[in-house]
Amino acid sequence: MTTYATYPSLRGRVVFISGGSSGIGAELVRAFSQQGARVAFCGTKADGGRALIEELTAAGQPAPWTPPWYGACDVRDVAAYQALLARVAAEVGPVRVLVNNAGRDDRHAMEEVTPEFWDERLALNLKHYFFAIQAVAPGMAAAGGGSVVNMGSVSWMRGRPSLVGYTTAKAGILGLTRTLARELGARGIRVNALVPGAIVTERQNTLHRDATADQAFLDQQCLKLRLDPGHVARATLFLAADDSDGMTGQHVLVDAGLAQQSVIS
């Protein structure tokens, strides 16, 4: 288990993470749990949080600590998702940190895209971000403010092919972030976007990763290392904590300089 720097402002704070059962999301659950935060997260499977909660419990966490709260939900169903967030507020407490993380980067050719598929891609990778913020903002403001971290992607900056539904959604996250940073700032709510580059996860290992792909990323990155979910978690903790209380409306890249190649070429 990765050990993270400690942010005292996160201790006891209610943190909600969408898509927290695997990949980057699971590492975020681990990272915030190590801070002593009161973590809640969602996934698509009824028992999707069990293994992670058991792992964290067995590892031992700083006292006082309570196991994370887990709920199953399809974030594309806005009514069900907002109802789940209301349950979190009632059972755990008002959300002070919201990490909009859930999404999928399934490949698709332009010719195969239907109107239904297009709407589904935006619902899965963008729409629920807004409606989660809408749901938690009143409670967050009443509790004294908080931080929203929207998970983006450098894929749209690089113009990656076979991902147009995904990259369009991820590009929209920047507009969402900047607009809501302005709209919610007076309520003490900060809104920032964290933008991962090529992150090694179990999903990427299974579907897309091999030695050739690794070398291609290393050739294009300024830093010659493969990034893992821990790199994303470290930056997320900072944006969530009061240590970044002067930052909002920002688009923070954690990509080892991968997007630099797109700007130069």
C-alpha cells in the first residue's frame, strides 16, 4: 500500500468518490482513508466495494477511523445517483470533498457511433459530474465549503483517435470546471480539474498495455516513467485539502509531460 503525505484538514472530512471500486478510483479510496477521512464511494456492482473495504480494514488505518461507505449505482441514472448522494449525506454526513471520477474510455470508430451511443458516452463521462455537484453543493456550502475535483484526461488535448465520445466529454469537463468555479466560489466551494495522462491500471494492463505501448508513451513523455494511480491520488489529496485553498478553476495535469508533445507538434 502506498503511503501518502498527511493533510490534517482531511481528517474526519466526508469524501465521496464515484467509480471507486477499481483503478484510479480504488487508489483514491485508499489515499483518503489513510488521511482519516470519512470515505464514501460508489460502483456498479452490489458487492463492488467489499474487497476494498476488507483490504483497508485488514491493513489498519489511523484512529479514529470508520470503514468506507459503499453504494451501488449507475451514475448514468441521474435520479438514482442523486438519491444515493442524499443517502451519503444522511448516513455519513455532508460531503465536503467530491471527486468525480467514474468513466470509461472504450474505443469506438467514428462510423460506428449512433445518437444513442453518443448520448451514453456523454452521460457516462460528463453528465453525472454536473448532477453530482448540483446534489452536494447545498450541503457542502452549509457545512463551510469544500472542494470538487473533476477527473479529466489528456486524451482530448492529444486528439486521440477512436475515442471521440470520450474525448468530447473530457474536453467538456474543463468548461464545466471553470464555470462552476465562478458560480460556486462565493459559497466557499472550490472546483478544479485533475487531468491524468497514461496511467497504468489493471484495466489498461488487460486491454491496451504491452511493451510497444509502454515505449511509445515513454518516448512522448518528458519524464521517462510510467505513471500509476498513486501519482493521481497524490495530486487529488492536495486539491481536496485546505493546503490548496487558493486554487479554483484550474486544470492540473499529472501526465509526465505527455501533453507537451501535442502542443509542440
